[in-house]
Amino acid sequence: GQSLEQPSEVTAVEGAIVQINCTYQTSGFYGLSWYQQHDGGAPTFLSYNGLDGLEETGRFSSFLSRSDSYGYLLLQELQMKDSASYFCAVRDENNAGNMLTFGGGTRLMVKP
Amino acid sequence: DVKVTQSSRYLVKRTGEKVFLECVQDMDHENMFWYRQDPGLGLRLIYFSYDVKMKEKGDIPEGYSVSREKKERFSLILESASTNQTSMYLCASSLPRGQGGSNQPQHFGDGTRLSIL
């Protein structure tokens, strides 16, 4: 089966940098995604890594190492609005990679 | 923008009732998904549909069934609701993987918070 591990909670201050790690075990692998969910809101797609390396989108970056079955989401210049839950998700070989398996989520609290 | 609409934001039902949760998407997506979300457990896939009348079981299909009679609509059915099905239910849709790129993100509705009394 598939399993993903990520920290349950992270706290940081406004303006800081925070890294949320994700390790995974999966049969076959088509990529690692990150989703953000504010309280009471819908999860929204943030980033995707299909190959090793760093993907940058504004203040957010995501990294993947397939040999280590490891990835992380890096949030820079933290803002209060970044307080949310962040989920990593793997796309594996089930159903030609159309299904995602999600981690338990990391709740990020940004303090002033 | 993709819009995924779930019919109810909050729903309260009684044990043993048959419960229908409806989801509609407006982007002609082939894939549709039903998840349940519980604290600390992330999103767990209940069922996945890749075409009209086609479905695949996810990780936790027991006690649930689905219906996809039209491409834009995907229904989740609790055949006989039980208290352990009290949860947040999320619907999502996406294009098939590989169409226009190796990743097709899932687009989620706002969720239905279902309470079974």
C-alpha cells in the first residue's frame, strides 16, 4: 500500500521561512503534489514535482528526491494568510496514476 | 475557473437513513472523486470515477456506493448511515493524467459536513 508521513503541526513567525517535510512509501510513483487548505475551505493545488529537484512558484517552492522517497514544501516570507493545513499527496501506479494518496496534513500556524 | 459544487454545506441525518451527497463540476472533467476528511487522517479516497458509469473503489469504500449517470455529476450514497460516518466529505474532479501534461491537479468542492445522529 501507500503511506505518507508529515509533521502534524508547525509554528513560525511572520516573515520567516518554514519547511514542511514529507516522506512516502508507494508502489510505483508518478509524482508528489502539495495542497493547501484553510479552515473551512476547499483544498487547493499548490505545487507538483514529477522529477527530482526544486520547483519554485513565487514564495513557495517544492523539492523532490525520488531516491530518498522524500520531498518538502518551502514557504518563504511567511504571511499570516499562510496559516493553513498543507497536505502532500503521491500519484502512484493505481489506475494509471489518476488517483492521489494524501498524507495526514501539517497544520501551519503563523504568529505575528 | 473550475467550479465543483457540492449540494449541501451541512447535513444532519439519522442512523439507518439512506443519504445522498451530490457533486457537480462544470469543466467537462473525466475524473471525479469522493473523499472523507477526518482530523489527523488527511483525505481518504472512498471512490473514484473515470467516466460515466465507471467507478473504482478507493481506500475506504465500505458502507458507501456511488453513481455517475452524467459526466458532470457524481453522487455518493450512504446506504444505511451509521454514526461512524459522521465526517467532512469532499468531492473533486480532474482531467486524466497525461492529458496536457503529466500532472492534472484535482479541484475540490467546499465540502459537506455530515453528522449522523
